[in-house]
Amino acid sequence: MFLVLISTFLLLILFFHDQYYYRYIPIIKQVILHIHLFFCTFFYSPIYKRSPDMTKSPMTKSEQLLRIDDHDFTMRPAFGGPPIPVGVDVQVESLDTISEVDMDFTMTLYLRHYWKDERLSFQSTNNQSMTFDSRLVKKIWVPDMFFVHSKRSFIHDTTTDNVMLRVYPDGNVLYSLRVTVTAMCNMDLSRFPLDTQTCSLEIESYAYTDDDLMLYWKKGNESLNTDDRISLSQFLIQKFHTTTKLAFYSSTGWYNRLYIHFTLRRHIFFFLLQTYFPATLMVMLSWVSFWIDRRAVPARVPLGITTVLTMSTIITGVNASMPRVSYIKAVDIYLWVSFVFVFLSVIEYAAVNYLSTVQERKERKLRERLPCTCGIGDPDEMMIDPQITGYGSMDINTTGNYGMPENGGRQERILAQVSLNDPQMTRQVKPSRGYVNIWIDTHAIDKYSRVVFPGAYILFNIIYWSIYS
């Protein structure tokens, strides 16, 4: 710019100079004119004019104080020296969901890192720290943490990125961010729903091995804090604790890994109301058929079928909300044993009905083989009169012990007993004595079932709850 002004000034002098130098003026004027055009073209032409670097944003005062441009922050602090220690602490804000079907959990937490980077040290008269947001995080070195076995994770960005960076005059750095992560949890459901699950959230550096970066819990177990308001609908949170281990990868080496363990015990009351009580009531309802007359087929058969179908619906509903594991769960044992009891109650009536049919067939054959009893009077009077029947009062009680069939069965029994006391009839109906010996009281099956079924089911419940509680 200064040269352009000088050349312009010389041209003005030459235009107004006296006539003595007239013959030299054209040559000098041409030289000065060319020089003037050259400098004007160089400084003012858009071709030669230098444009400022628009990719380089102006530095803020804080960045100038931290000397961001004076260091290469793509390298870790103290590169080439011992591993840099990075302390970690976690504030668990919430446990959002625990999914048995997907075998995972979702957690929201505040993840904080502590380390020292002398490249960020600065002069301060009052020893106060400086706090920055996510814009400075992108310009300096920060630990490259990730969650092992995580399925989804994100940093909250409402209303701005939930990231905080605090730098102290001596170079100590606090880096905090709010994260929601969904991670895998391998659950053992063999005792479901009377189970206790332990899940873990694992934190590790992605690129730096233990030779470059040493992760540790800043205050041991006290580094893990939880919100007192954390609660889950299905689980009781028993405890949180932390551990540290080394993880080995065959391709890259050893890495420090931090673990957050939390133990959950499932609330049983929901499953008592939705699964165990309905199943127990269905089993008890199936026992009602033992008190219903065996000849009431329209009452006993639908009752048994209804309880069987209801148990099938309960089993299907429970398994629909569970993962398809290859082992038997505690709830499966209870439901299938209950299903077996309901099914056996139906089989019990089938046995009673079959034996009753066999008995009636035998009695029908016996009546066909008996002689005509047309001249016999009232069977009740014959049974009472010892001269006709040959039985005393004790004989009447004895016959009653065999059990009297309903309706016409009692009269048929009396006729059979009368024929046995006549010598002539005894010779003619010799097999009748065998009939008295092999007669089966079909009501005894129902009587025994009224005791055996409830007793066996109560015993099963005692064993079941003593094992799984």
C-alpha cells in the first residue's frame, strides 16, 4: 500500500515539472506508470488479493488462556510416559426398565471423569476453576469411554448437550455427562418369579490399554451413588456395589474395566394374584366334582373340562410374557403340577363311571340267572322276618356294610341275599356267592379322592414353597 502511494506521488510531480526535463519525462513517466499499475494490480485485484482463512474460528479469551493452539490434544497427556490415571464416579439417576424377554436393562446416570492434563494449566490469582460446555470438549483430549455389552446409549441434549467440563489452574479436569444406556443382563430365570437377579454395567476405554490409561473408582464403593427415589414396579433394589477387573482382547491387549453391579429381588405379590391364586383356585374347583353324584354326567364333565381349559389359558398367558428359555422355571413347575391335579380329577370321574358301568353289567347278568321271585312279598318285610330270610338283626347290619346302590339297587341286593339262604336256590345259583365277594363300591373312589387329592396338593405346596422361598 505504501509503494502504491509513492508511485502515485511521483506521477503527479512529473506532470507538473518544468520544461528542462521535458525530453526525459516520457521515459520516466512510462517506468513509474508501469510500477504504479503493478502495485495496484497486486494489492487490489481479486485474483491476487489474499482471502482470510474462514475455517479457522477466532479464539476466545478462555481458549487463549488455556493455550489450546499451542498443544496437540490428539495425544493423551504425558504421552510416552506412565499411564495416565483416570478416576471415575457415577451418580445413578434412575433404573428405567428391566426386561426379561430382551434380557436387558435401561439406566440413566451421571458419568464423571477426573484426570490431570498439565497442558490445560493456567495462571489464576484467586485459584478458581473455569467451567465450559461441550464446545471446548471437542478441542481437547478426553477419555474415550464406552459401555461394554450396551445395546443403545445416548447423551441427553435437551435443552443443550448435557456435558460439563471444569478445568482447574493446576491442570486437573472434571468431565461430566448425563447418559442413558441400555445394556445386556444375563438373567437366570430358573427360579422365576421367586428369583434374584444381578446385573452389571461395564465401563472401559475403547482405544487405550492399561499401558496408556489406568481406570479406577475414585472413592472405591463410595464412588457409586444412587438416588433415594429409585424404585421399580417388579423389583426391590437390594444393593449397588463396584468392582474393577482387567479385560483381555487377543488383538489389542489388556484393558481396565469398571463394573457397576446391582442386585434386584422380584416382588412376588403380583404373581401371587395373577398366577398362583388362580391356579390354586382352579385345582380346588376341580375337587368339587368328588361331591357330585356320579350319575350327574352333565355336571361333572363340564366342570372338569372347564378347569382344564382354564389352567391351559393361565399357562399360555404366563409363557407369552417370558423368553423362550430351554430350562424349566419355578412357575412352570407349579402350573404344570396344578394342571396334572386338574387333569387327574377328570380321569377320576372316568374311572368311577367305568367301574359303575362294569358293576351294573354284572348285576344285570346276576338278575338274569336268578329264579323267578314273583311270589315273594315286600322285600323289606322279608328282610326283617328271620323266618323268611334266615338272618337276624345282626345279618341286616352286615348286609348294609356292602353298600346299597341308589334307587332300584337296594331291591336287587335283597333278592340276591334271599336267594343265597334257600338251599335249592343256592344249588341253582352257585356263582352268586362270588358276586358278594367281588362287589366293588364305586363311591369309595370318590371318598378316597376327597382326602387324597387335597392332601397331596397341600404336601406339594409345602415342598414347593420351602424350596423356592
